[in-house]
Amino acid sequence: MSALLLALGAGAVVGLALGALGGGGGVLAVPALIYLLGLTPAAATTAALLIVATTSVTALYAHARAGQVAWRTAALFSAAGVAPAYVAGAAAGAVPAAALTAAFALVAAAAAVRMLRPARSAPAERAKPLQAAGVGAGLGAVTGFLGVGGGFLAVPALVGVLGVRMRQAIGTSLLVITVNALVALTARAGAGTGVDWAVVAPFTAASVLASWDGRRLAAKVSAATLRRVFAGVLLAVAAFMLAGTLL
């Protein structure tokens, strides 16, 4: 199968995940870029940041029009993640490929386990800003280092810590992902990490288009079902990547 078709197919899956779940796209984008399209781990995580940022801002537009973004909450999460995203993004290029791949596999597995756990709601009036800032900082670090948006952590944190409704949490997560990814990209640009546009351009285009379908899919299929399916895919990906680093 040609690289173009692989990029288009993988991009469509990433876009569906981001549009439907408000996160998880980067966790699929990185292994697809490495194992299907032949990028190095460092190049793949940089490319994933570009793909995730572009797709997230596109999906965000639809959620914002529907009134499904908590802007003040997103500002708190994003502000807390700016510095960690930049520092981690600049440091990622110095990490050995095997270590970066293993770290990514562990994060993917953690994302899958988190998605399989039922969401907990907390009363909005009992929101904990310091906890939210801590989670936001962690999201920024994960985004910068591994090239993932962190939506798989942001959505449950928005629901469980700040009491944001699930559908609004998805839209809010997309804004946080966009900010963190752009900051991390800025850091990596300074480190001289290049982008293979022949791969990234079709991948991004397919992801952007599919993100609109993802939002429609979320309206038709229960969030629990979507999370279970996606978690199963992530566990398989994590096992494959971890086995590759150990064998």
C-alpha cells in the first residue's frame, strides 16, 4: 500500500478519535507515523503535534458554535500547561529513540485503562483550581514530550475535578490540546526538528475532514461505547510498541 493511502487512512482514524472523544488522536498518530510511515520517534512526535493541533482547532470550531466550550476553565488548564509543554518539547529531541518509544507505550496503556474506567462527576461548585492547574501542567508536559494532546487525561479531569459536563468537557479539551500542541511545536522548531510534509500534509488533511464526522459519530453512539472501542485499540498499540522496544 502506498504511503499516501496509509497517511490518509491513519489520518482519518485520528480525526475520528479527536472529533468524537476530544482526545486520543495523538496516541494513535505517533505509532502510525512510526510503524506505517517510517518516521523516527522524534520526527513522529513532532509531526503528531502539528497534526493534532490542526485537527483540534478544526474540531473546536464546531464545538464552540454549539456552545460546548468552557472558556475560563480552558484558559486555566492551558495557562498551567504552557511552560511544561515548552520545556518538555525542547528536551524530547535529546531522548534516545527506544526510551521515547517505551515511554509512549506506557502512556498509551495508561490512556486505555483510564478510558475503561467510568467517568466520575464532581459538583461544579466544589471545583479545585489548584488541582486543575496541576493537571494542566501535567498535560502540557505530556504533550511536549510525547507529541500527544493529552485529551485522554483532560476530559476526565474536567469532568471529575471541575464538574464540567461531558460534552462540554470534550470541546474544552480540544482548546487545551490546541494550545499545548502549538507551544510544544514552537519549542521543537527551535531545536531544529524537521517535518516530512509529504507524509504530514495528507495525514493532516484526512484527520481534519474526519474530525467533523467524529463529532457526528459522538452524537449517535454512546460515549461509553466509543471509549471501550478506542481503549481496546490503544491497549493493542501499547503492547506492540512495548514489545518492539524489549525484543
